[in-house]
Amino acid sequence: MKPIELRQKNTDDLNNLLNEYKHELFNLRIQKKTGQIEKVGRIHVVKREIARILTIVNEKNS
């Protein structure tokens, strides 16, 4: 999701999206440890999305 789209969302939506990405990252890490993951690059993408969301939440709070 692009930063412009994220900035248009309210804080509650961003927090819900953040929780979804954190849950997905947890599942991807488990899949990696058990050798079941197909797309290892997805971990990097999810981490980047989490960082974007946290940045925008911090911008809105200040």
C-alpha cells in the first residue's frame, strides 16, 4: 500500500492494518523456520509495510 493511501486512513484503521501485518509476519517467520515458506521475499515486504504504518501513525500523533 502506498504512503498516500495510508495517510488517508484514520488511526483506528491503521492500527487494525498494523495488527494484520504483524500477524502475517509472525506466520511467515514460523513458515520459514519449518521450511514451508514459498516466497521468502514476502517477509521483507511485510516488514517494510509495518515500518510505513508506524511512521504514519507517529506523524499523526505528533
